[in-house]
Amino acid sequence: MRVLHINTTDTGGAGKAVIRLMNGLLKANIDNNLLVLYKYQTEPHVHKYSFNTQSFFKQLQFSLKYRLHQHHQKKALRGKSHNYEVFSFPESVYNILNHPLYKQADIIHLHWVAGFIDYTSFFKHCQKPIVWTLHDLNPFYGGFHYEGDYHHNETEYKLLDTKIKDTKYKALKPIHKLQVVSPSSWMLDIAQNRSFFDRFQHIHIPNGIDLNVYQPMDKQLVRKKLGIPSDKNVLIFLAENITNKRKGFELLSKALKCVDPSTSLAVLVGNHHDTSLDFPHLKFDYVQEEHKLAEIYACADACIVPSLEDNLPNTMLEAMACGVPVVAFDIGGIPDMVVPYKTGLLASEKNHQMLGEKINEILHNTLLRSELAQNARKKALEKFSIEQQTSNYIDIYHQILQAKTFEYHP
């Protein structure tokens, strides 16, 4: 059995989740590779998409096609507000079906594929079984990836968004059996009730994590190693891009006004250019190396996840696996992991005052914090091991191949 994962890039939340799954499958002796459009890491089983560049004519042909494609997209967006995180089109100039890894694969496993797969041609001609893991709402939305972005721009983008959604619907119409995987119960509920996605098979499989890497450590030792004061309450906030509005840094800043700055310290991890915080803090650049990232988590008394919209945040899995309780907003897939007064604390959506109160509660109640930390680690062991995730996917792969659950009707 050969599995080919397809993801636009090997970075970001989806990229990290895919690589973890890929490596978990390799440990289970499943032959699998990841095909990406943008490659930044050195993982040997991650392959950057490339096309035949030997022919000058083909180079020229592709260049013209790419420029025309870019022109059409820019024209469609011209004069419109860009008040959103990401907007993508279902058209692409890349033909994955001609790639050797596609031809060798028995199963195609789609992930975050915006700008990479061309919906119309891919689903029309792909006659291999497809598994699709959802990392945001885009596969069954129009051009937007997040509900908040859609609502902020609904009026201005209505015609374009409807056109994109229609294109996706027509592209997926020939597919009668497709296994859709949602990492959170929140995503599962939305996906299986969305038009043109509701007829597919749906299952809930949480993302997995290496619990031998992300585990509780001696807090004082790792603080000393990283230069973090031992006499402070440490709150960690992590985002690949801290200025991403959806990650809620602005609300965190407001919430920290409720916290005593003389006894507490915020640790910010991520790309933090032009980021300021009126609260005692330390900054770490975004960390790719997992062992080092686990050490940073292990320094914390609590991990703050003030996301406005999220599926199953990696930051939450990582913190809980390290025995760090989470304080977050009650949104998206977060309640899958953060059970109030069991594994963390939840505040009402966008309520920064309540978020600050929950932070104080966890800092001032040593017994509660200790209990939450133990339960967080326990839940990670029970629900979010990479071995459990890998086993669930292997079961799906075998079922698909044995039952031939993929059907194509032109």
C-alpha cells in the first residue's frame, strides 16, 4: 500500500500535522510520501512539485499559462477589500495527475490544498481512492477559509464567492464516495451537514503528537536552560505569526491587564515583528525543532490560546502533552480538548475580561493548576498519541482498498 499526501506547503499548522502523520505512518511501515508546492524543510519523504523543464517550449507554455492564471485572479480581486487571512481559487496550473508519486500511489490523501490542486481537472480524472483531511472550512466554502472572514466580506464578495462554490460543487459532483476526515468534532458537525459534502463518508480522527517528545519536564531545569525566571508565573502564547488576528493576540493583551505584572511573565513564541506588549514578557522566534519547543512549553504554568476561530490547534495538543493546562476561548474544536476544570479553563468567545479572570484563577489556585496539568497529560495520552492517529488512518486505508469505496461516475 502506497499513500500520497498532498498539501500546499510543509509549514503552518496543516503542514506540521501532515508531516507528523507521515512520519507516524513510516514508523508503522506504511509507504507514504508528501507532495508539496512549497518546500522549506529537509524531510526526505517531502517532495516539492516540479514539472518537465527540459523543453524550452514547455517552459514557455507553462510560464504563459501561469501568468494568465495570475492575471485572472488579480482581476477578480481588483477593487475589493483584502480584509481577510486567506482567499483562494479552485483553479490551478499544476497537474498533479502527471506526477510520478501520484502514479505510484494506491491512495491519495488530500490535506490543505489551496492553490495546488485544480478542482475541475483533478476530480474529473482522478480515479484513485481519496481521503481528505479538513484543516479549515475552505473545501466546502467558496474562496474564504474562515467563517469570520466570510462574514466580514460577505456583501462585497458574494458573487465571486458563489461562483467559486459552484465550481467546487460541479468538480466534486462525479465523486460519489469520498472519505472525509475531521480532526475535531466541531469540524465534523459542520462538514457532514454542508451541501455537496454531506453525501460523502465522514469520520472524526484527532491529530496526533509524539508523546515521547512532548512530555512533562523538570520546570526549574528547563527554565534555567532557557533563561526564564524561576520565581514567576509563566504564561505561554504561541503562533507561527503572532500578528495573525485570528490567533487573538490583541485579546490576550487586553486580558493580561487583569493579571499582576509583578508576579507573572508572558512568553511569546513565533514570528513577532512589530509586536509590542504592555506586560513583562520574553520573545522567542518561531521554533521548528520539536524537542526545543517542548522545553519551552514545559516552562509554562499555563498556555493561553485566545483564538477567534480554530479547528484543532497544534499549540493546544503540544501544551497538554507537556502537562500544561490551557486557558482558551470556547470556540471551534477547542472544547474537544479543553474540558473546564478538567484539562483547562474556557472563557466565552471574545470575552477578554473573562479570559483574564480565568488566567488569574489558574495562577492563584495551585491545587487546581496541578490537577489540570495531570489531567491534560492524561487526556493527551488517551486521545492524541501519534500511534492512535496512525492506526485509525491505516484502518481507513485498508477499508477503502478492500471495499473499493471510491466510485467515479463521469
